[in-house]
Amino acid sequence: MIDPVTLWTVIIGLGLGSFFLRFVFTGLVGNRAMPDWLLRHLRYTAVAILPALVAPQVLWPAATGGETDPARLAAAVAALTVGLLTKNVIAAMLSGGFTLYGLLYLLG
Amino acid sequence: MAITTVKSAYFSGVAAGAPFILVIIPFASLFGLLATEAGLSVVQTLSFSVVVIAGAAQFTALQLMVEDAPTLVVLASALAVNLRMAMYSASLTPYIGSAPLWQRACAAYLTVDQSYVVAVAKYERSPDMTLPERMGYFFGAVTPIVPLWYMFTLVGALLGAQVPDSWALDFAIPITFLAMIAPMFRTLAHVVAALVAVVVSLLCAGVPYSLGLIIAGIAGMMAGAQVELWTARRAAEDSV
């Protein structure tokens, strides 16, 4: 169970922090230019952070006690592949979901 | 005259944002569901979505809290996931940087992946838009998205307690993230950034306080930036 003080600290801190990130340039920088090197790094934030977050959960899921699980691994590959091929987020989510449930059912 | 063009900008924004309803409804429900699974009350879950409105960062924070990570690490990791919002803010600045402060503050709160993508695409296509039209379009684009984010967080939270473990919902987050990332791989630099981040994150799996995520993210961003420079240099040499 998550401690309520921790939880509210996270909710409020994350709210303020997220607002700051969203406001920092439109609100505070205005029309002044930003250094190229910084923009160049910021461009890759999403494609670096999200896969880094997901990779350990794909290979060593907590739900199976860290054992690599064929159904979850296949579901991840399916979601990624369909997403790459179709560029369609919903199709990718559904493919991952169907693969996961199909294999969990088949492998019992 | 001015009022009617702002109104029509608002409504074309609504139309542009509408297709995202299909993504927001399941995503918000899932957050509500997983949050109550993790032990949050309905009020806490809804507050989370209203205060933060950032799907990926909320899922990250939730996951790390379930794993009992220290509060500072939860905040730092979730904010790292949200760093792209600073990028969005930077990219919107040339278009809406001169709007009144209260409007920029509202737009900042309402900056999410969908509203950003829709708005910037429109601003690039229609450079003649006036500032009030741009703001109208932006607020139009979030109108079908953000209220549904709140509403379906609540729906998911209310349904949450009835969902059994055998549904394997633990894996909904990885699948959702992979599905969201895949269309972002536009260039070699994006692919390299992701691969480096994945390898480093697996190597750093043993690093305490989930700091491996931050290390991996920074490594991936540096790799992406370097490949971008290298690709640009190659292109420049080829054209000489």
C-alpha cells in the first residue's frame, strides 16, 4: 500500500513540476533563442526515456517474479512491430493485447 | 469579424482533436484502474489526473511507488518522462509566446502530446493565423481530450476493484508505451537513441533507487544528438 503522505507529495510535486516544464519556454523564455545543443538533446527525450522504462519490465516482469515470460515478451514484440509498420497507436495496442491474452490462454 | 474567425479557429481545433478520443478513453480508464489496483482511493486517483494530466508520467510515478522507490526518485523519474513537455513548450514559443500571460499559463497546463502535435502542425501549415486564432485553435484541440481524460480516469477508478489479476493488466503499461513510441522512430537518430537507452537501462537494472532510468535516458539522448550531428555532417559532405 502506498503511504498517503508520499502519494500526495508525488501528486502535488509532479503537478507543479509538469506545469513548470510546460511553461518554462512559452512563459519564461519568451522569444529569446535557446542553444542548439540543448534542443538537439531534448528532441530525443521521449524515444530514450520510454523504451528505457519499458525494457526491464518486458524482460523481467514483476508479475512473474522476474522470470522472462514468453507471452509478455511476444506481446511487447507484437505491439512494437505493428506500431512500426502501421504508425497506428491503437492498432499496436490491440495487437499487443490480443497476443498477450492469446498466449496466456494457450500456454495456460 | 475578429470574433467569428476566432470561433471558427476554435471549432476547427475541436475537429482536429476529436480523433484522439479513441486513445484517451482506454488510456484514462487504464490509469484509473491501475491506480485503484495499487491502492489509491477514487479521490486520490482523480486528483492525480486533474493535477498532472500526463499519461506516461502518471504511469511511471505509479509504477515506481508500487515498487517502493524513494519519493525523490519517483518525482525525478516521472519528470524525466515528462521532459518532452519542455521541448513542446520550446517549440510552441515562437507561435504563442506573445499571448497574454494567463492564456500562456492555461495553454501550459493543457499541453499534452495530442494538443501539441495538432497545434504545431496547424501553425506550420497556416503561418497567417493571428495570435487569437492560434490560441482559439489550441483550446479547441484540447476540448475533446482533457475533459475525457478526467472523466474516464474516474470511470476506470470506479470499475477498478472488480478487475481480477488474471487479466494481466500489469502488462498494459509496457504495451501502451511501446505502441506510443513506435510511430516516433522517424530517423536513424531516434532509433539509435532508443536502442542505446534500452541497452543501458538493462545494464543498469541493478542500480539502486531506479536511477538506471535517468542514466539510460541521458545516454539515449546523447546518442540521438550525436547521430543527428553525424547524419547532418554526412549529408553536408555528400552535397559538396
